[in-house]
Amino acid sequence: MLDSIIAVLKKPGQMDYIVQGLLALQESQIKANSTLSILEKEQKQNESAMENIMNAVERGFYTTAANKRMKELEDRQAELERLIIIERSKMQVKVTEKEIRAYYESALMKEPQMLINFLIREIIVFDNEIHIYFNSPLQTGPDASQGLSVCGRETTIPAHIQNSYELKRKNVRLTITI
């Protein structure tokens, strides 16, 4: 099985496919940053509310309640600006093409057990299928799959058949996903 994984990564063009796929996924994750979108939307609503209060004050409708509300909005605006800066800084930590390529190429140089520990996040075995999920150099949640399918092919593996001491070969579908 390990030989199949190494063969997939060494296949001509496969590393380029992985690198380009992960770069595209990284860009889509940045664009889809919902936390940042929500914060920016709230900031615009907050600015609008502050502007409305200022317009009312300019027309002579000044009350202590309006003054109190304006102070609350100003405090929230400062907090929103701080949170937006934090979210934008998270987006600025981008993994480069060179770093992604180095991540997988360094995995191929490791001893078999280290390669498995470094590269493979999870293996799910079914009767006729094996799903292998690779680790990714992209920063995501601990169990978030990137959804980039690297390989889907038929392969043969050694298998012990129940109530038999004979080692047989079994055809399985191998799927590798990052």
C-alpha cells in the first residue's frame, strides 16, 4: 500500500496537480471567510447607525439616550476594527507553491513509518475500498479535508481470508484525498 502512495506522488504531473489544487483551495478559503464578511457587514451597519445619530444631533435632536447610544456604537466600532484586523491577518498567512511542494517532497524522503506519520491523517478501510486522507500544509481545522482528490484507482493488496491461513491478493479501489 505504501508503494502505491509513493507511486501516486511520484507520478509525472501529480505533484503539480496537488500544488495547484491546494493553491486554488487556499484562495477559495480566503474568499469565503465568513467571519470576516460578517464582521465587515456589522461594521457597515454600525457606521450607518452612528451616521443616523449624527444627522439627528445636527438637526437638533440631542438627548442623553442618543449620547449613550453613540458611545456604545463607538466602542463597538473600535472592537469591530480590532476583530477585522485579526481576521485579515489570518488570511495573510498564505502557504506558497514552494512550501507546498517542499512539504510533499520532504515526505517522500522519509523512512516508511515516518512518511506514514507525516503524510497520512486517516485511513478508512471498507470491503472493496480504501480511503486515504493526507495531511495538508494548509491551515485548517484538525479534521477538515480539503476535498482535493489525488487518486482513484484499482490496486491489489495482500489479504488474509477468514478461516484460511493462506495469504491471497484482493482487488480494491484506492482513493487518496487531501
